[in-house]
Amino acid sequence: MNKIKNWLDESMEFEGTLGMAIANHNIKNLPGEYIFDNGFINVTADPEIPIMGLVILGTNKPYSSICEFTNEQKMQIYNISDKLIDTLHHVGFNNIIQFQDEGSDGQFHIWFLPRHNWTYQFGNNLDDMAKYSKTVLNISSKYRKSLLDCISTIKTMFINQIEKETD
């Protein structure tokens, strides 16, 4: 059994990798819950990194490379990624960088990281941004509430985009 603390300072216990536990809905106290899940792709906030607007697209089954996806799956990933970026722009995050992880933990992920003024001092080093966000930013209940509010706004706007497409 693995055990970590999320940025709400709650203990999260799971079997296997965090990515697979999220994909299988085995974590009940995921901060902000699921933004989106269509059975193939899930989108959540990172439970360990308290950066405003940071969301992760993950697959619900293990893939070690994008080369393993069918063309239809690649298009789903592209379309959801495009809608996430559009949503983040509408929320007010203008500069967004993406980090792709092709299964280092057995799970395909794409991180969507809005650039904040403070992030530039770390270049593109997500590990250093994560450390800073945990020790400098995430020290008050007010900041945690603003993170949850941000996730809620992203979720609402993203779902509205998906629903518009199906109308």
C-alpha cells in the first residue's frame, strides 16, 4: 500500500502507481475530484503539486508510448488537449506549457502547466516549481480554497465545451 499526502494535507492510500489509482477511481479524496473521464482519458488536478491551473490528462489504461494508440485514440487525446488549453485560456491562463510522460510509471500523462510570474525563475523544471509551490505557496487555507475554486471553474468551463460539441 502506497501512502502520500495531497496538497490539502490529507492522506491518500492506494495500490500500485498514483496514475493507475487515479485512472481506476481508487482514490476517494482527490482534490477537486475528476474534471473529466470518458473511459479512455481522465483529467484531474495534480494531487501533489499545488499550482493554480495545473491539470493532468492521463489514460485509464497503461500505455508506454503514444505509438501504442490507435488513430482514433490519438485524435481523442488531441481533441481533449485542445479543449483543455482553450479552457485554461478562458479561465485566464495565457501561457501554458505541456510536459508529456510516455509511461515512466506505466501510465501515459500530459501535464498542462499555466505559467505564472513566479514559475519563470525555474525555467521548465517542474520538480523545482513543485517544491516551491508546496513550501512557499501552499501554506494557507485561503490558497487551498482558491485552488479548489480554480479546479471547479476549469471543470465547469471544460464540461460546457464538451457539451457544446455534442449539441
